Amino acid sequence: MLNRGLGMDYNAQIQWICWLLRQQGGETSVSGWTVVLIVLGMCLILLLYYCALPLLDVWLHERKTAREVEAKQRTFEARHRPKSKTQELARAFGVHRLLLFTGDGAGSCSMACDYCFLAKEGPLRVMSPEILRDAMRFLEGLTDRPSLHFFGSEPTMQWDLIVEARKLRDWPISLTTNGLLLTPERIDWMAEHDVKVYVYSIDGGPEHHIHRRDTRGRETWDTVAEHLRYLVQTQGDWVTARATWTSDDYDLAGRFRALEALGVRSIQVVPDIEAGVEWDEQRVEQAYLELGEHYGWGRTPSRFVDEMVSAIADGKPKPGYPCNFGRGCWAVMPDGELRACQRGERIGDIYEGVTDAAPLYESTLCAQLVNSSQPLKPECSECVAFGRCPGVGYCSAANRVAGNAAIPTKAHCKHLRGMVRACQVWAERRPAPTGRVIQDSVLGVVYGAAEKSA
């Protein structure tokens, strides 16, 4: 081995070793045993180098591989262990859909709307393709009718994930979007691959859209209006224009006119009812009266408005729906965290399933409270809108911020009282109703419905 290692014959090796010794200690007589010991030492060193070290390297590699296999096995078991509790809850709450947040934090949206309820602060998180695939596998274990709705913060910021989802499954896929990045090329792709926009956020005309600016503070109406005009050519039967109505502008009829001019057939104007917002009840009432006059006291493109008028005319209580957070769909955050809804609390993750069902039971309690015949607060029994809660914009998450998930915010109540007073007049003046077919909404609460011939 020494011969092979040094590339010389035995005598040459001895001469070389002696030369080394002379260099270290001068001319010295070296005994045969000394030379033998030196040669044996060199052989031992080479043996370690050529045999022991490779064996050590193999052993370390095997240890590393074993740890990786063990980690993967634990991950696999966590991802595939029985979710009987989660499956039972999914059945009980009718969950067939995931509400996907493909990004959150600073930079996760192409706009910076000043009234947005989604937190866009903190580090940017983006959902990975692996999390998307795992979320879809998770949903497959809960229902035989799975579907996806891309919701936040702005799905088109992670367009590749929408494309990836379509490649993976032929499920119903839809999204809510602000429209800024929804180019005609993307709209054409969606038409070809059966991906639908159910909710398109736009606040009316340019004079109403002033709160919806991009991240550099620039106006966005021209772009989103152009994209909406193109979108309704292929998706007009189901897309709903969803406007946020702020208390600094009471031109409700103008919003509807502007949106109809863009070709929209389904409109839902949702008031900003967050804690601290102030509404003038009289001006709200006048706004709805002007809307009724605009439509000749007949049908509108808004399901919520039509149902309120019809319920009052027919003497029925509580038009509309409870908040229903946690029902129909659960939200998945970029890291796989599960939430009861887009504004809900954590209930688990897509790997462990539901580990905290308390928010879901809170949803059941809220539904029971708002549907009961008892007033939520003592003053409710004298309210003109009693029996009409929840109305447009009712949100348990907004209520929770104000103190109680079931009790509406003051802003909600003020808007609702003004709306009900106007709808009482509307109900007296409305013509005979006509039939229609209503398309169900992806979010469990119908924002509006495109009218079709019945």
C-alpha cells in the first residue's frame, strides 16, 4: 500500500525516509528497526486515509439519510393520519370549498384601499405550490364535491398558483379580484380553462372609486373598468360587481348606474360597517329611496335589496343570512393554517386538521342568536329594523372587534335602520314581482344574482 501510495519501489521509499530524517536531524545513523517503525507509521496513516475515512464518510451519510427518512416519515404520518374529528366537523358545517389566501402581509395586494379589512402589514408570505397541493389533498379527504376559491390578499398576484390548481384538478375554481392585474390575456385563459370570477371589486364610477388606489397612490378606475368590460363578455352570467359604500358619499343610485354601464348584471353594494364608522340614517334612507325611484320601485341587480323589499312586503322576518363564518368553506393561509373564514380565528392547519373547534361553535351560536325572536339588546325591541337582522354587510368578525361576535356594530345598525325605512316605502310602491333564477354565490352569502328568464 505504501508502494502504491507513494508511487516508488521499497528501496526508494527507505532512501526517501532516511533523507527526511537527515533533513530533520543532520547526518544520523538510522537503525533498521527505526526505519521499520517509520514505515509502519506511514502505512497506518495511508490505511486511515484510504480505508477508514471513506468508511466514516459512508457511515455519516447513512446517518444523515436515516434522519431525513425519519423526518419525511413523520411528515407523511402527520399529513395522512386519520382526520375523523375534522371530517365530522366538515360534514356538520357543510364544508366543500377552501378559501385560499395565496399571499398576505406587506406587498401581497396590488392595491392599497384605505378601508380594506385584510391586514397587509408585516412580512410578505406567499403560498408555495407544495402548500397548494397539500391543501387540495386535505380538501379531498373532507368532501366528494371539492372546489377552490382564490380570495386574498389579491389572487392575481400569484397567478401561477391559479394555473397550477387547474393543472392538478378539474374542480370548480373561482376567485375574488380587484381586477387590476386581470388582463384580457388572463381573462381569455380563464374562459378556455373554466376558471370563474365570482366577485369583482369596484366601487362604482370614477367618482366613487377614489378609495381604491394602487400601492403607489395612483387611481385605478380606468384600468379595472376596462378589464371588467372585457370580463363580462364571457363571465357576465355569474360575475358580481361588489362595491364598498363609504359614509363620505351617499350617491347609491350613481354607483348602480355606473356599474350597469360597464355591462354588469349582478351588483352588491356593501356598506362599511366597521367599528367607528358613522352613518347618517336619514341620508341612508334618502339614498335607498333614490335607488328605488331609479328602478321604478321594481327589481334591481342586487339580491339583498330585492329580498329586503320582498320580505317587508310579504311580512316575513329577517331577510338575508347570518354571517355563516366557518360554514360552507374554510380559509387556508399561505403557510397552511386553517381559519374559520377570511377574517376568522385559527382552527388548525391542513396537516393536523381542526385542532380548535371553538370558533366553529361560535358560528353556530351566532346563527342561533341572530335568528331568534328575542332582541339581541334591550333597545333592539323598539328598533324599526328589529326582525331584519342580519342585513347587508353583517359580519361576525367586525362585530367581535366591537365587543360581541353576534351583536352588530353601531355602524351596521344605523345603515340598516335607514335601509329598512326606505324599503318600507319601496314595498308599498313596488309593481307585481316577476320570476327569476338565482345563481348561488361561492362564498355562502350571495352578493347578488344575475337575472335570467325563469
